[in-house]
Amino acid sequence: MKLIVANWKMYLTLRESIALANKVTRYTLHVTRYTIVLCPSFVAMEEVAKVIKGTQIKLGAQDVEPEKRGAYTGEVGLDDLRELGVEYVLVGHSERRRMGETDKLVNQKLKAVLKSGMRPILCVGESWKIRRSGKARGYVADQLRAGLKSVTQKDLKRVVVAYEPIWAIGTGRPDTPKDASEMHMWIQKIIRDISIFANKNRDVPILYGGSVNAKNAGTFLRAPGVDGLLIGRASTQATEFAHIIRSA
Ligand code: 13P
């Protein structure tokens, strides 16, 4: 089943998040073709969890602190997420890497999420400079190998990967479905190289993210190798998101 993940980033207040969660819940009541995951802000998470309770919508987090409890001012921990019923956690989003998050920390987060029984969504993607220089594949492969370092074969099957070219995020300039598709095939190959077992049955879904909207969502979802979408801005607008859900 295709996975559609809504990353609300810091676009919405608590009240707006509750209102949107209510709307999404209503129009996805009969949607069975997709797994839908909402990633609200940490502040909105508990209320959104209440709204989606009993529906097939799942709760995701935008980030997590990998350490166990303790003196980590301002951070949000794994136990909190688990208590709220979070099933998916984004790790290594480019907006966090931009703030200094290293591959090493991304790898720590990914393993901590797996250990807690939740599924990490490992975000990878190159800058425009790298894409232009023809080095995108190597760059993404390095990010994958670093992010998945020392993950067990068994755990690897619970990982989700999101390919989000940085230059396509929030720019209104998405990748072409053809180029995205080729990168998804490449990512599949890297995962198969890492693990002989992991990806025989496409256990590791690969999502596309970057300026997905109601007009292009269907084309991306039908592109070979694309197992779902990671959507930012368009997922925060109720009607736009409804069209996306209906578009494929
Ligand atoms: P946009 O859909 O706003 O381009 O954001 C993509 C993204 O970063 C999702 O994580």
C-alpha cells in the first residue's frame, strides 16, 4: 500500500492543526488505498492524536532526540512519542541537516527510533549544486550508507526512505517524475547492496518529496519505484491535500 506522509513543519498553530486533522479525518474515512501519516508540530501532537484516534490515519513526528531521558533542554524524547502513539519519525530532514545535523546524528536517531519500535523515515537528497555537477547519485548513496550504518538486516525492513532533492523543497519546482523515478531505482539498488535480504519484496518503501501538489501527485505516485509521497506545504491546505489523496 502506498504511503502518504504529511509533514506540517512549522506551518500551523495548535488550533489550525486540530482543525486540519478533523478535516483530513473526515475526507479520508473511506480511503483504503493508502496509509496516511500526519506529522504535526510537537505541540499539536497530543491533540491531533485524539482527533485521529480510531481512524486509519497514523501519527508521525518531525524529529526526535535519540538519547534516553535526561538533561536535554528543549528536546522531545522517544518515550514521549511512543506514549502518544507515534508510529513514524522523520530523521535527517534537510531542514534539520541545514541546521547542523550530521550523518552521524541522523544514524543515531534512526537506530534509536527502531529500538523504540517505531519506523524511521530517513530523508536524503542533494542540493542543486550537486545535482548540476552530476554527483547526485554518489551523494545520496553516501547519505544512505551513513544513515543506515550498523542497522540490522531485520530492522532494515522497518525503515522508510524519503528522497527529497533540496532544490525541489518548497520551491514550486519539483523534480521530473522520470528523474525521481531513476533516483528511486538507484536507492533501491543501494539498499539491496547494503542488505541481501531487505529489499526483495520492496520492504523499504521509497517516498518522493519536494513541491508535490494536487496537479503532480498522481504522476509521481504512478512513476516506477515511487512507493509514496512526503508532502510539506500542500499537505497543510485541506482541499489541496484532499485532491492529492484522490489523485491516484
Ligand atoms: P514541500 O512539499 O513544501 O516542497 O516540502 C517537502 C518536504 O520537505 C516534506 O518533508
